[in-house]
Amino acid sequence: MVVDSHCHLDFEGMEEQLPAILARAEAAGVGLMVSISSRVRSYDNLRRIAEENPNVFFTVGTHPHNAHEELGVTAEELVQLAQHPKCVGIGEVGLDYHYDLSPREAQEANFFVHIHAARRSGLPLVIHSREAEDDTIAILEEEFALGPFVPLLHCFTSHRRLADFAVKIGGYVSFSGILTYKSAEDLRETAAALPLDRIIVETDSPYLAPLPYRGKTNEPAFVVKTLEVLAKTRGLPVPEMARITSDNFFRLFSKTPRPARYA
């Protein structure tokens, strides 16, 4: 069984087709998925989706694109909302200097609030970092010195030094469908070099569908294609790679109960 550690089941076009999407995931061997928050104000809908579907869990947080919209959200509020039994992480949060849809000052302030919430709650911090490696490392280093928390670099596409730093402080790295793209040789080299016990897989659906589905709407069932490429990259059988990434997921997202099918 495979876990999709990062998808957006509440996004337009996904929620409307959710029963079919979940059925296709189950048929593909994807037995559990985490629907990731992009706005705290979407919490009630994410919670409802998770409560109605046994194999779906969720997070709470504000995406860097939306940081300026939710600067009033406090670490205390995040910690309180995260007490729901199916809320298993904080974020996604971080820095995106590619699109700069939110002022960088707002992104940074938002990042600090979420780090504090991750530290207080003990939940993993789901991090989005795009073209912001230096500032991401600086913030993580500064905050980790004040007290530990567990970072997860989601949809990793950065240079290896960011991945190495995250692993150094006890973090994890997640690979999306980008790993399957022909142009992603550098990314596959990073995936081949990282410790086996620190890597997981995701779709980031509805975005970034892996080959051979590139250009189509992504969905959790497709995470199997990323897993297959990761297995090939590491020189391992696909079932073994599935076991390793699932073990890593449950260690990282330790609040998530482990179903018998993942034993």
C-alpha cells in the first residue's frame, strides 16, 4: 500500500469528483492520503472531508501565496485547530519567490507563526520552498536553535543543500510527479543520495501529474508512478519502496493511525 502524503482534495474540480477519485486511489493501491491546507479559513471544509472519508487526513495552515490574507492567525489558534484527531500536520507554509503572490515580509511572518505551532503541537511542518533556498535555510536554522520541530520539504525541487540541511535537523523530503520528468535528472540524483529513511512521496494533486499523465489533472492514484521512478532511482523493487516510504510517512506523521493494510 502507498500513501499520498500531499494532495488538495478540497480544491475546485477535486471535491466535486471525490468519490470517484478515492475509488481510483484505492484501486491503485493508495490506501491513505493527506489533504493539505492552503488557508486556515478552509479548515471546516477540510475537516468535513476527512471526517466523511476514513482514509483521508488533513493539515491546518496558510500557503505562502495566501500569507497576506491570514496574518491575524496565531500559533495558538493553529495549535488549537490541530487538536482534531484527523489533523496530522501544520502547513503548508513557507516561501515562494517564484510567483511572489504575497509580500515576502508576510510570507516570512507566516512562516515563523507556523514553526512555533509545529514546535508546540509536535506535528510535522509541511514546507513549500520555491526559489527561496537561502532564506528557508536561514529561518529553519534560526528557529531550530530555539527548539526542535520536524520539517518536511514538500514537492522538493531545490538544490540538494536544502534537502541535506533538512535531513541534518531531523527532517524529511517528499518527491512529487516532477521526479518522473525527463528534465529532472538532478532531482533524481538528489533522491538517490538522501537517506532512505527520510524520503516520502506525494502528488500535490491536482497539480504536477507524473508521466505518463503529465498535462492532465493529477490525483492520488497517480502517486504510484512517482513511487515507481523513485524505486528505480534507488535500485529497489517497487513493493520495497512502497514499504519504506509508508514506514517513513507513519514515523513522520505519527498522529496518523496505521491501518492494518500497512503492517
